[in-house]
Amino acid sequence: MRKKASQKRAVRRLRPPQSKAKRASASAASARMAAHEKHSDVGSFWEREDYFRKIFEDAPLGMAISGRDFLFRKVNAEFCRIMGYAESELIGMTFKDLTHPEHLAEDEGNIKRLIRGDMPSYQAEKRYVRKDNQVVWGALTVSTIRDASGGFQYFLVMVEDVSGRKRIEAERAQGLAMEQAARAEAEAADQAKDDFLAVVSHELRTPITAVLGWSWLLRFGGLGAKEQNDAALSIERNMRQQQRVVNDILDMSSLVRRQLALNKRPVELAGVLRAACDSIRVWAEMRGVRIRSDAAAGIGTVGDSARLQQVFGNLLHNAVKFSSAGSEVRVRLYAQGEQAKISISDDGRGIDPDFLQSVFEPFRQEENPLVRRYRGIGLGLSIVKQLVDLHGGSVEAYSAGPGRGAEFIVSLALALDAQKEARIRPPSHPSPRELSRVLTDLDIVVVDDDQDTVQMLSTVLATCGAKVRAAGSGAEAFALVEAKAPELFICDLAMPDEDGFALMARIRQRNQQTGRTFPAVALTAYSDSETHDRALQAGFQCYATKPVDVAEFVLTLWRLAGNKAKPAPAE
């Protein structure tokens, strides 16, 4: 026992003695800590904690302290900048005065949970409304300041201005949406083009099948008179269908490139409508559809009569195509205010309301390409609209729905002084018998490097009574003209060695030397307006596009021949 006591005394002697001053300092520090822990008044807390005030004031985040009543007690400079208010204005305001209305309900719910102690803090991204009414996005963190016993005292609010990031995110989202929309549009366009190509392929291959089949049977022989007539009608009908497809594609191409020019002049609309009805009447009768026309006389407009006939012909073709046997297509022309109205209606298949708004869009068809019942490539109505637009008019489609027919109304500017053609014209679609002698004894030179075309034209013109001299090249044709000047000259433009333009230049130079002139017709497979204008400038009087409508081509030659031609049969 003595030994243990002596060891304890030795340990006490090893510790240095503590001065009274140090003991007093330690006691004071303990007292300050106790006072700090018990302190709950924010003003005193603010005054004593200089380091916290420094952090608060210089923080790159917006910071604020508010009480249970939500009134702001302290705000820093960044908070003022974000909200657009001065410090004196913010003191006494609440978060409700700054928060966008759409976020108020969420904020109030979170604050209640904070006060109850359900969560230590909460974060959110929300919009604030600045003093200047501009909206700013803030990344918000709200915590609570509590006393030593855990009771709620104050809210500590921290706000980071994230408007820039939100703007970038919105721009990215918008860009992504635009990209997705563009991709969807491109995919839809690609699908529409694929469908269009499939339809074009079908519309070209189907008539070729009939033409080749009947041609083989005609060559093989053994067909009776009725079968031969059926073969000829079938070949003509199918080739006209092919011609319609090709013309629609070329017209759409010209319209898209804005290269389709109109030859505008005063037009009497009843005559144009009559010609359009005549052009489709035979096909309508074959389908058992009657065309009834009620066209008031004396109503005119200023426009291109050929293109207007194309507009009405396309609408009539559509009406007949979607009509059933025994029904009728109604055509009406009337004046309404300062407009001429052309209505073409039917009681046929009708148009689905969902498709009605897209009916004039190119490449659009209501039917699936593989199961459709009606022929066509989906360009006719689009061409109608664009041609009417070029005339400064409008076209509208109406339908009560599937099975309830459709009506198309074309509106054009009214021109009551539209002039009728004074001279008597031959029938619009005369038969070969009616045209058989209109070119009797006319000397015509025909030049084309395509042997089949030369042979066909020579036979047609000879059938109409003409004396035909044929050539397969520019050199041959010039030799024929030098030997004897013809009364009519028909020349292909695209030929090897010497094209039609160069040949016509040589012929014009020769004519100037000899003093002899004769009308010339340009013949070509190119249908663009540039080639047309160039042909007229080269000295051709008119322009015929392959494949030629034989009757119309003969009538063109008849008109060019003037008083040298035989009278045409009366209408």
C-alpha cells in the first residue's frame, strides 16, 4: 500500500502546475460556448458570428433567412440580383411574392413538411417572377435553423440562378423536337415517294401489257373485224392513259421548278368547259356515266384556255373515275359577284373527312397503293390547284363523306368582255374519216431521226391526203427543201449531227435568199417552256410535244396551211 501511494505522488509531481490565469481562460471559453449554444436570437447571432455573415454576404448563391411567418429577415446581394429587388424592398416580403403561381402549391406543401421535421431540407428547380416581371429559373435549397432542443426557428434559403442552363436545355429540347419532326417528315416523304414510284410503275406497266398483247395478236393475224377494232381501241385507250401519266409528271416537274408559263388572253369559259367535257365523254360513256352540263353563256375570264381545259378535264376525269355506272357528273358555270364559278360534282365514292384537307397535296392517295381500285398517280388534283393558283383563282373540295359524292368548285376572276374566237373551228375530236381529206395535195416535208415516228407521221398525213416527203436527218431534209420548197415543214428538234434548231437556221437563211417562206412545226419529246420558247425564236410557228395527239396534230397543220387546206367538216 505504501508503495502504491508513493507511485501516485510521483505521477502528480510529473504534471506541470497550471497557473490561475490559464484556468480562468479555459473557464471563460467554456462559458462562451454554453452561451452560443443557448443563443436563439437571429440579431445577436448575426452580430456575433462575423465569419458566417462574411460567407452569407459574399456567397455566389442567392441566400436569405426568413421566419415562420415567411418574411425575409436577411438577404444577400446575389439574392437581390436574382430577384431584381433592392435589399430594403425584399425585407418584409415572402417567398409567395416572388414565386411563379404554378409552383406555389408545391412550395407550401414542402414548407409544411420542413416545419414538422419530416425532412431536413428540400431541393427544387422553380421559376421566380422578378420585379420587372421577367421570369428567372432558380435551383432552390431550403433548410431549417433550429434551437438546441430541436425547435424550428428560421428558414435558410439558397437559390442558384440556372436560367442560362434552362435556356440551353429548352433550345436543345426544341432542336431535338424539330429534328424528330424533320426526320418524321422526311420518312413520310420517302414513303410517299416510294408509294408514288410503285403507283407510277403500275400505271405504266399495266397499259404496256395490254398494248404489247394486242399488238402481238394483230401481227399474228386471225382476228375478226370486231377483235381488230377492239384491239385498236384498247391500244389507243391504254396509250392515252400512259400519256396522261407522263404529262402529269412533266407538268408537276415544271410547276415545282416554276417553269410553266401561261399564255393568258380573254377566254369564254363555256367553250373551254365544252371542250373538256368532249375530251372525256367517250370514256364516261364506256363507264356508263352521263355528263350533264349547265354552262351559262357570256361568262369569261383572262387565262390560258389550254391550261384551264386541263384543269376542268382533270376534275371531270376524277369525277367520272369515282362514279358508278348509271350515275351522272354535273357541270355548272355561273357568275357570283366578281367571280366566275365552275362546279363539278358527282354522287360517287366521296372523300373521307380526314383526307379532305390533303386532297390537293402531291403524291397523296386515299387508297393503299397495293389494294387500290382506281387508277392514277395522285398528281391530278395537285396540278389542278397549282394551275388555278397561277390564274389567281382558288379551288375547293367538298364531300359529306364516303359514299356521298364530292364537289369541286373553281373560282376565277370574272371578265365579262371575254372574246369568242371569230373563225369557225373544226370539231375538237373529229374522227379519222372526218379528217381524211383536210390536207389533200399539201406538200409536207417530215424529218425525224426515229424511223418509227417518221413512218407513222408519213402514213397519218398521207391518210389525210397530203403528199409527204420524209427524211431521217437534217442533211436529207435540207436537200429536200432545196429541191422544192414545201408548203408545210415538220422537224424533230433532237437529232444527231444537226439538230432542229441548226437546221431551221439554215432553212431561214435559204428562204431569205429565195424569198420563199413556209410554216414550220417543231416536234420534240421535250416539254419544258425553255425549249418551247427557243423553238419559236428559231423560226418555228408552233410546237408539238411527243407523243402527239394525231387528230389535234392534223388540225394544227390544217390551221397553219390556211387557204391552201381543204375546208374542214362543219361541227
